[in-house]
Amino acid sequence: MAGGAFVDSGPAGKEYPGKLTLYVFFTCVVAATGGLIFGYDIGISGGVTSMDSFLQKFFPSVYEKEQRNKDSNQYCKFDSQLLTTFTSSLYLAALIASFFAATVTRVFGRKWSMFGGGITFLIGAALNGAAKNVLMLILGRILLGIGVGFANQSVPVYLSEMAPARLRGMLNIGFQLMITIGILCANLINYGTSKITGGWGWRVSLALAAVPAAIITVGSLFLPDTPNSLIDRGHDEAARKMLHRIRGTDDIDEEYNDLVAASMESKLVEHPWANILRPKYRAQLTMAILIPFFQQLTGINVIMFYAPVLFKTIGFGNDASLMSSVITGLVNVFATLVSIFTVDKFGRRKLFLQGGSQMLICQIIVGTLIAIKLGTSGEGSFGKTYAGFLVFFICLYVAGFAWSWGPLGWLVPSEIFPLEIRSAGQSINVSVNMLFTFIIAQAFLTMLCHMKFGLFYFFGGWVFIMTTFIAFFLPETKNVPIEEMILVWRNHWFWGRFISDKDIHIGKNVEMGKGKPKAEA
């Protein structure tokens, strides 16, 4: 039985007529800019909290401690729980906001959830840029978190629903591409503002978060609703016209009927949060929890953190942080582009398995190279050639993440849920992602201080576990229409046992007019 787990050729999905129209392409690009706010915050917060002027104003005790700390132990050099708490508080706000975003997304449509996220992030950016005290800073972080929660909940779902099935992966990964671009832009801005004399550069960095927020806020006003959302909210004729426009063909009846059938079935579900616990959704619920959980346990945070020390060793001097951020940021962006052009050709599984194997090998090598030089004491240094090898494997690791767990961690959960539990499922995905982002952000510096080079092996072990999980339990989902995804799970060697023939026939009965199914308890 286990042998069947490696067979990734699931049932062939329907080939709905249509093409990638310019209209769909541009709407997906605009929607994907919702990833800019998440990426910008990831990139900007680390740089700002390393600025002396920022620390002196808001965290003077941390600044004084760093000035006094002459410890040569490289493992424990940057351990500061207070600053980490400030930075990672955003993720708790995003976690809570994602549950409210589920209702907004379902009742009012995906675009208004994006608009709400953008406007909230905009207000948070203004508060942070004008902050006079820690309270204003924290309130701003909370608003930023709410904005991220709404955007991360709605954008991936919007992209998956608008895109033709055969190009869903490419268009959806636009979200991850925007995250990486946001990180890169933030790193460049931090470098520039750190040079501003007068100690107010951090205000510019924080306030410029308003730019990506304005882009998605204004852009969302011009976005159309998805046909799925329009049908679900009772606008059937508008949905038909929108489907005609985004597919670029008059032959839309089959896809339209499938969407209507899925909507009728979804309306029978009064409580999606309770319904998602039913056995037939066991596979989707498992993926919505484990994929974001595994994504945070790839160890990307450790690699990104340690890179500046290594680049400084090579000889970049005071520009070490910039060069490490720019080089790893560029690798991140270009490797994400690789996934955009390969995900619908090679499939999700192959990228997951190849990327996971690449990350595992790189983490073992990086951990071993660091262990040889720093040992358990954390004292030592790297020669330029030696550090050059480390940098090479770090970039190779980042590339592996950027074309596998980075984008696919958002793509796969957004495309596997049927309409009746889609908003609830995506909220679980976002909340688990934010929760473990918070936990890892809080714990990893302390873990590095105590586990030393063993931390790289620790995350390597998790990469091995998650790659094995994908090999056995994730079927291939490329080219399968979202509303037919249940057939993929039904034919899987493990998940098929939780889905009966009755679960599959419900949609067909509605579509063919053979009578309405009974409401589920």
C-alpha cells in the first residue's frame, strides 16, 4: 500500500475551455501585491531594530546591554528577547485577525478583505512612522498584523479562484514573489535610511510601509470579484459575465455549472468551522495545519539570521548586512521566479521533494562547517575561502526554499479546499503559519545560543520529516480544477478511506438536477 504513495499521477482534471487573458493576468498581478506588505514588514523590522537611534529611543536598556556586551561567543551574540517580542507581536495579531478575515472574505468577497487589510496596514504604518513612545509603536504593530492577517487570508484564495486550472500555480506564486520583492526593497531602504544623520532614519523605514499598503488598498478597489464569490453571494448573472471575461471564451457552461453546483452544496453547510472537522475533509485539514507548520520549521529563519556574520567575514566590512540581505534577497526573488515557470509543468510534489532534499543537504553541510570552526564554545573565525563555501551553501539553501516550501506553503493550502469550507480552511492555514512564525521567532535565538551548531541539524531533521510526509501523503494537484479536487483525495492510497462515493456524488446530483442533497448535520 505504501508504494502507491509515491505515484503522483492523480485523476486527470477537466480541461475547461479558455485561455490566460490579459485581464486575468493584470488582476492577479494587482492582487498579488498584497504580498508586498508582508514582505516589507519581514524585511524592515530586522533592520530597524538594529539601528542605534531606534534602540536608544524605545529600548534604551537593550542598547546599553549591547554596548556593554563584549562576549566573543558568536552563537549568543544577538540574543535579545525584548526586541524579539516587539518584532514578533505582529504575528499574533495576524493570527487573530485571520479568523475575522474568514467571515469578511466569505460574506463580502475577497477584494474587500484585501482592501480592509491594506487600509489597516496603512494606518499602522502611519502610527509607527510617527511613534513617540512604545505604546504607539505596539499599537502600530498590532494594526500591521491585522492588515497582514486579512491580506494573507484573502489573496491566495483570490488568485487560485481567478486563475485557469492549468496556470493556477504560476499565478498564485505571484503572491510569494511579491513577498520576496517586499523583503528585498525593505533591506535596500534600511541600508539607505541607516545612513541618515540625525537619528530619524528609522521613521522613514517604518513610514514607507505605507507605500505597499497604498498599492494594495487602491488596487483592490479596481479588482473584480471572483466568479466563485459572486455565485456564493447570489450574483449568478454577474458571475457568468465575469467567467466569460476572465476565460476569454463563450464556452463557459461546464465550468459555470460546476461552480453553481459547488455553491449550492456549500450553502447547505451552516457551520463551516464545525464542518471542516468531518472525516471527508480530514486530508485538507491536515494539510492546512502541517504545511504552514513545516514551512516555519525549515530553518529559514536561522539561515537568514546567520548570513550577515558570514558575509562580514568575507570582507564586506560595514556593508555586511546590506550585502547579505541583497545577495540572499536576490537569490530569493530569482529562485521564486523559477517556481513560477515550473510549478505547472513539473507539479507541486516534484518541487517539494527536490527543494526539501536540497535544503537538507545544505543544512547538514552548513552545520558541519560551522561546527568545525566554532565548535561548542562559539569562539573562532572563518577564513575568506572557508566562509565563501558557507555563503555558497546558504544561497543554495535559500534557493531550495524559494522554489519549494516558500511559495508552495501558500499555494497548496489555497487550492485544496472546496467552496463550503474554503474561507475557514485558509484562516487555519494563515493562523498556524503566524503562530509558528511567532514561536520560532521568539525561540530560535535562544535555541542557537544553547544548541549551537546543532540547531542546523535540528532543522535539518525537520526538513527530512516534512519531505517524507510530502512523499507519502500529498497527491499531485496541478491542472486539477479546485471544485474537482475531492477526486484527487478520493483516489489517494491513504486519504481515500475517509471519503465515500456519496461525498463525491453530492455536487453531481445538484448539477444534473437530480434533486437537492440533504443538509449535513
